[in-house]
Amino acid sequence: MKNPNSAHPNRITVPVRTDEQPTGTPAQQAFRQAILDVENLRERLRDLRAEQAEARRRYWQQVGPAAAAVVAARRDLFPALEEALLLGYFSRLEEQQITEVILGNARALEDRFGEDEGEIIRKYAPHGRGPGAQFDKQPNETKAEAAPEFIPDPTLPPHEQAAQAARARRKTKAQRQQEAAAQAARADQQQLESNAKTIYRQLARQHHPDLERDPEKQAARTALMQRITEAYEADDLYTLLQLLAESGPADAEADDVLARYTRALLQQQTQLKQQMNELKYGPNGFVTGSGRKQELELRQLKRDLRAEAEYVQHIGRMISEAAGLREVLRQLAAEGLTSI
């Protein structure tokens, strides 16, 4: 919907709650409440995004160097592991273990640090499949059902955009169907929001000056009709809907139009709540605030990352020799692990 307040393009003036008795039909009241709820959610979402951006900045400022050390150490594992597969020294079972270690290492780099390791995963995942494969289509899945090209959020740092893309490549068919259904619902809502002509006709039938004989009331209708026409010519659906909701007694058709847009607004509320939950609890969410507990957690995370970098570097030195790599494989098998 277009914003009627051109001076503040990101803000929409909304009705204010008062102690007055609600006016208008139930459909008009429901629409006004839905508008208010959507704008309140938008305001909360804007605030949350700002808090998350600040938390993300602090987070990477503190742990970025330690994370970079882990990434470098893990990437240094690939040459020795790939060379081992060419030696012909290891058994078929050990070669399978080495392949699993390569894949596990690549997926850790993608999932945890946002590095793009698609080339390694496609090279070693069986038949280009597996959780990290780029082509994750079921055998009976048609070309039309394949996942659409994923476009990461450009507002995120590059490493987080890469992590988003990696997760998108591993979405299941069911997840893609759910997203397609949500996209269809959004398309229906956008179609409603783009249709100002229906609302204009409703308002014109209700407020046209020719329908009033009293000169004073006719002048008021003329001014109102001018507002309606200006909003329609500007394709300002928000103002048209507000005028419809604020009108006097409406006919059944006008109430039906408001009811349809109220349902669209309720759907929009659900989407906004989902976005807020994703920001708070999703894979890219960051705990906001600057309390003592968060500072302690960040310090512990940096210690963990430094310890991981040292451990991976130790593993790298071991696997540079065939005997050391065999010992690493034995230890992993004993602990029931497939990757470092």
C-alpha cells in the first residue's frame, strides 16, 4: 500500500486507540483494527531489525578473527585429504571414511561460517546428491518442481549470504511446497492491494455529490469525492481503504470488500510475526542487548573457536602423513564420528 505521508516514506500514520466507542459496521471496525495491528507489527519488526543489525555488528567484531582462523585451518585439511585418495594406500573402507571427512568439513564451513564449498561437495557427494549437493531433486521430481534460484538477503554480510544459499540448496521437497504455497498467498494479497478501481467505485457510489440535494451536504460530498478521486489517480489504495472504513453506514458490497482486505491484512500479520520469529530464533538470529551474560558468552565462544583452530591445525599436521591419517580415521570410527 502506498504511504500517504510522503515526508516519511517508511512511516504510515495509523489510527490511535481511544476510549471512545467503536463506530461503523463490524467490517469497518475489523478493518481499522487490522490496519492498526499490521502497523504496530511493522514498527516492532523495524526496531528488531535495527537491534539485530547492531548485535550482528558487535558479534562479528568480536569473534570474526577467531572464526577466520578456524576457516583457514579447516580449508588447509582439503589438500592432504584429497591427495590421500590418490595414493592407493588406503583400503576402500578408509577411502570412504576420507570422503566423508572431506564432505563433513566442507559442510561445516558452509553451515557454520558461510563459506561456499559447493564445488567440493558436488565433487565428493555420491552422484551429486547428499545433504550438501546443489542438485537435491528427487528422482521422480519434474523440472517444474525444482527449487527456484535462491537470492540471498543483500542486507546481510557476505558470509551470512553464503550460509543462506547453502541452507537453501538442502531444502526438502516439502519445504519448497510450503514456500510455494506461502508465495501464492502473498501473490493473492498483492493482487488485492493493486486493485484500487473496485474500492473507488464503492466510494463513488456511496459519496457522489449528485446523490445529495442539500447544498451544504453536497459541498461536503464534493470535497470528499475530490479526495477519493485524487487517491484513485495516485493509486493510493491505503487512503481509499481508510476512507471506506471511515465512511458512514456502508452497504453489503462495501462491507464485503473491507472483509476481503481484512483477511489479507491478517495474512500479512502472520507473515510479519514469522519474520520476527525468524529474526529472533532463526539461523541468522542474534541475541540482542549488551548484558553481562552475553559478554561472557561471546568470550567463551572466542575461546572455543581458538581451541578449535588449534585442534584442527593439530589434525592437519597428523594427516600430512599416511600413518597419522590412518590414526585419525581410527579415532573417528571409535567415537562413531564421520567428520572432524
